[in-house]
Amino acid sequence: MAWTWFHRLGSPPYLYSLAARLTPWFAWPTLVLILGGVYGGLVLAPPDYQQGDGFRIIYVHAPSAWMSLMVYTTMAVAAAAGLIWRIKVAHAVAASCAPIGASFTLCALVTGSLWGAPMWGTYWEWDPRLTFELILLFQYLGYMALRSAFEDLQRADRASAMLAVVGVVNVPIIHYSVIWWNSLHQAPSVMKLAKSDMPATMLIPLLMMFLGFTLFFVTVLLIRLRGEVLTRERSASWIREAVTL
Amino acid sequence: MAAATLLQAENLHLWRGDRHVLNGIALAVEGGECLQLTGSNGAGKTSLLRTLCGLMYPEEGRVLWVGRNIREDLRGFHAELAYIGHEPPLKADLSPRENLRYWIGVRWPLASDVINDALERVGAGSYRDRPVRTLSAGQKRRVALASLALTSVPLWLLDEPTTNLDKEGQQLVGALINEHLERGGLVVAAIHHDLSVRATALRRFELTRE
Amino acid sequence: MSDRIASAGDSVAPPVEGGPTVRLRLRAATPLSTALGLTLARDLRLAFRKRGQLVQPLVFFAIVTTLFPLAISPELSRLRDVAPGVLWVAALLSSQLALEFLFRDDAQDGTLEQYALSGQSLTWLLFAKTAAHWLLTGLPLALMAPLAGLSLGVPAAAVPGIVASVAVGSVALSLIGSMGAALTLGVKRSGALLSLLTLPLAMPVLIFGARATELAIKGGSFGAPLQLLGALAVLGLTLAPLATAAGVRINLE
Amino acid sequence: MSGLAEFFDMGGYAAYVWPSYALTLIVVVLNVVWARRLLAKSREEARRRLAMRVGGSES
């Protein structure tokens, strides 16, 4: 247990100031990558031979879908660490992740339906990818609802952490059962553009967007983390120093 | 090697929200001793008891049983203690005998006559088959005490064991504890007024409110 | 030399060097199987003492299934198409009813923490309680589902398929529900919250269960979805009790 | 159609592409604003807790 004792002692005040210093180092690259990606995706990339310019929605839909999954996994790993080694900071990370993940899951859901709408003729189609995003959104909402149901922050941390761990186990199960369910009733609608056969001018902006969104997640996480760490911290002397920072 | 103290707490820190409930608590209890926790309401008596029995996790500090951190073998530690909280842990729809059979029976095999003797011992024999719902608070407390007569664990952790008991009931609690101490057991009890326990075995620990 | 005061097997506690001899004769602990039997017996006995509450999930199931003919149409042929979905959604919601109080009553009267402090494995004891919940809600629902199915125009030949799928599916539902009940233990009005937490976890069960029932109604072989349902039940059997015990410990703090 | 108008038309998919990008921009901006406001709120709370604590015994 020595490692966690040292880690817990050193981390909140150190982490607070570290997060404050690191934020700009992530914010600026995020801005550059996203602006570059959007410009590349909207202007440089050639239209798709099937979907024409409609395919450009992929530059916001795919990274959002990636965020919804990546953030949930990050949240579950932080939650597990918080439960196993009882590290308050890990719970602070998990608490910070949820709203970010939920917002991008919603974004993936709407952009996905907007992308499919021209093909389907309607805005909502029980397509396996959209159904998966919808259920993932419910799991985020469940996590945030459980977290807000407790007055005592420590119990909220530990109960929601348990739910996050259980939820992440459910994600692959949902993924495959939704595909299995969808294959029963319709031929799978091909929405995915195989990334391999995309020309460079199409692919590079997409990769920039993926990286840009990931760095955006870290940027917002660092901002939220400072607040979460502050609310969990007890020693007055350290708070005074942090508050004047 | 000096005799390992049976129950020891070192530098316990615990917060409830913003309240620093346990602020650097340290104590040690030897076999044959009864430690009385005193302090006003909300001073943390219940929190300390629940931390000592491993239900609550201190944010700092540790609890040692026979020199070993209770976290190392929490279940083994639990097998050696009995904890009775503020409310007697009884199901309202079951009778005292059924309650004890399902409560203590889960821990050790119990013959039904052993249960009857224990209930007789604490003066609960006359209502041993009535649903606990119909009993008074004092009668429920006696049924809970019967559980102590049924266990033979070294450590008792009791949260105000004499509440709702008349004079005679309080004597009964004192007698049960004295017997336990003679067998080398130890007791930590949160109380409002002194237990009728052998003075030599009695020790006090005052918890102050922040 | 770990100087333990007593272990299950010792009859007399080893004397602590220099300290008073702890002459407490520690009896051997109850074997786990007996402890589980006692826990199961206690919950069943308690449930039969409050028979009124026992019937609630079943009556709810019956009412919900009668809503659909009123809402959709009296024509049996149309009802037969939606029958699998109706049966499973009704079964899912009915099994949720009793969940909120699976641990709450024991938490409030202090018996739950006695389980946590019993020295027996809390995971196994809570598993016994969840098994009691299944016996009291899951199984009866499985036996009642064919009745509701017949009222929705389902052919009699489908009865065994319906009973099998709901029985296996409800095992997974009870286990998923026990996790939700444990996590929301510390929350006052947790009914809706409990459903919000458990339904996303129960969706795969609904997918495979409804499919199995659908195939049973069509007279085809419903083996494949039933096996997938069984796989979910086994996954629940292995993982859920651990999460439930952790959830209870968190809320007992 | 002039280059600009043609660009905005998005090959006839304007009604799908632009709302998608607009929504994504909103989500991005919302996340930043929400995070910064939460940080300010917890710093404010910390100051209040500090003021209360300084009144009481220094822990």
C-alpha cells in the first residue's frame, strides 16, 4: 500500500497546479488540429463517389463516436483505479469524464442520423451504430443520475465508479447483441466508409480530427479536474494557496 | 516481543462531508478490558465503532487486530467480532427465535435449545415466539443481547447497548460484559452513562466534537 | 508467525504471549452451504409472511399485458406479431418492481450489515438473497407468461418455449437487478433511478429473450437465442454477485 | 453558382452537413464554457469553506 499512500499525499495540490500549467499545452494543438481538420474535410477532401459532399459529416461524426467510446473507457479505468486503490483523484477524473462523454455521444447520435438521413429518407433509423450510441448515452445518463443521487461525495464516487465498471463490461455485449439483432431484420446498411481505401486528402483531415478531439478531451478534462480535486480536498492550507492561484 | 495489543487504532482520520468526524484518533484495548466511548451526539462515537469493525474506511490511519491491519484479512477479523448497532438488527416479521436462528445461525451452527436458553438468560423467554413487530424497544434490545450470549468471539463492539433498558436490563448488560471480560474478551462500547462493569476493567475514551 | 487469535478450526484460541490467555472457545463457523440455505430460507419465509407483496409483480405483469390488446387491436393475428415484445417488456418491468426493496429493508433494520460482518462471504449471501428474488418473481413470471401469451393469440405449442426463455432470461434480469438495487441502496426514492441503471444492462437479455419467444411462437427451433440467453445468465451468475457485494459495502460505509 | 455559394450548397447536402458542423461546434464550446464555469464555482465554494474554516478551528 506504500505506493498509494505516497501517491495520494502528493497528488491533489501537485495535480491542481500541474493541470493548470498543462491546459494551454493541450488547448492550442487542439485548436490547430480541429481547424485544420475542418478545413481539410470541407474544402480539400474530394467528394465521395457515392454520397457526394454528404460524406463530409464523417469528419465530425466519426471523431464524436470515437470520443463517446474512448471517454467511457477512460472513465471506467479511472473508476476502477479509484475503487481498487481508493485514490480520490481517480474518482475526480471519472467524475470529470462523464459529462464530456455524454455530450459527444449525443453529438455522434445526431450527426449520425443527419449523415444517414439522405440515404434512409428519415432522420431516425434503427441502424446498429446509432442504436449502440443511444444505449451508450443511457449508460452515461445513468452514471450521472446515480452520481447526483448521493449527498455524500465519497459514496457518490464509489457507487458511480462501480456502475462505470459494470457499464464498461456491458459495452461490448451491447455492441454485438445490437448487430445480431439488426442482422435479423434487415440487411446491414453500409454506413462505414472503409478508411483504408480513402485517398490521403480524405484521410489526413479525418486523422487530424480524431487527434484534435482527443486532445480537446484532455483539455476539458484538465479544467474540470481542478474543480473536482478542489471540492474533494480538505486541508485548508492547500486550498488557500490553490484559490489564490 | 511485547504482547501484541489485541485491538489498536492509529491516527484515524475520517470526514463526513465537511465535518472532520475522527481527528487523529488513537487507542488500544487489551484482553479483559472494556473501553467506554463517551461524547456528545455527533461526536463520532458510531463512526469510530464502525471504523473499528471495518465497515467504514478511514481516510488516514489504520486499525490493527492482534498486531495486523484488519484490511489484510477483513473477513477473518469479522469472524472474531460481534457488532450491535444503534438499532437491534431484527426483522419485524420474524420472532426472536427465528431472528436469532437466521442471524447467528449464519455464523455458527445453533441448536434451537441453545437459542431458547440464551433468550431465557436475557429475560426474553416469555415472548420468544411473538413477531418482533409486537415487542417494545426494551424487549427488542434484550433479544439483541441474547445474540451476545450466543457468540463466543473475542471482540464486542456495542453502540449504546443499554438504551431502552430498565435498571434490571442494565445490570444484565453489565453481567454479560463482565462474563465476557473474564473469559479474556474485550469490549468497546459507545455509552451515555457508565456500564455496571468491574471498575478495574473499565477504561474511558472521550470523543470531542469539532 | 502470524499470531492470529483464532481461526475457524481452532477449538481453543492460542494464548497470546505474555497477555491474558484468551480462553474463548471458538466454535467452527457454519459451512457456507448451510449459511446460504439459511439466508434463502429467511427471505422466503419473510416473503410468505407478507403474501400480499408476493403477488404484486404477477398482477402487474397481467395488467401490463392486457394493456396492449386495448392499445393495439383485439385481432389475435396482429397481437400474435407483437406478443414476444409485449411478454418480454412486461416481464422486464415486473421483475424490476420487487428489486428496490431487495436490500433496502435489510439495510434499514440493520440485518444487512450483520451479513457484511458475519465472517461469511457477503458475495455468496447476497447471491442467496438474489436467488430468493428469482424464485419469488422470475420463476412465477415464467410460469405465468404462457397464460398472457395465450391471451395474445399465441399457439399452445409455444408454451414450453416461452416458459424456457422467460425462466432463463429472468435469471439474468434478477442478477442485473441485484446490482442496481445494491448501488441505489443509499438513495431514498430510487425506483426510477434503479430502472435507468438496470435497463441498459438488461437490453441484451430483452433482445435474445424476445427473439427466442418469437421463434417459439413460430414453431421454429429457438435453440440459438436461448443459448445466448443462457450465456448472459451465466455471465450474470459469475460477475453480478461480486458487483452486488461491492455495491452493498459501499452503501454500508 | 459562384464558388462560395457552391461551397455552401455542399452538393445539395447543405441541410445535413451544416447542422452537423454547427451542432459539433456547440458541443465543443458548451464543454469549454461548462467546465470553466464549474471550476469557478468550486473555487468560489472553496473560498467560502475557507472563510468558514478560518472562523472555526484551523484543521
